[in-house]
Amino acid sequence: MDRKQANKILGDKIKDPDGSLYSLKEYLRWKVGDKKASLDGNFTADDLEAIAWWMRKGNSPGEE
């Protein structure tokens, strides 16, 4: 997983400018700095991998 793949998978769930994740359709809520995300919906393995990648590296400039 890299930034380009994570961006493609997460799309509009990435909230600018801070990079938090949020979606009401398939509930996803994560704020930058939180250790845990709230999830309630149907997520693929790719979705989950992108979410985990974003939580670890999404706000770190230069992380690919």
C-alpha cells in the first residue's frame, strides 16, 4: 500500500485539511492522532488496509 493507492481507495472519506477519515455511508470515523477508528459497515480487505495505512502514515509528508 502506498499513498496513491490509499487515496484511490479512500477517496472522499479523507477530510481536508487535517486528513481525518469520515463517511456516513459505511460509517467510518477517525481523527488524526486517534489510536482507534470507529467502523460500522461493509469493508473489503483493501478498504481496511487503506484505512490502516492512512492511520499510520497519511499525515506524514513524504510517506509513500
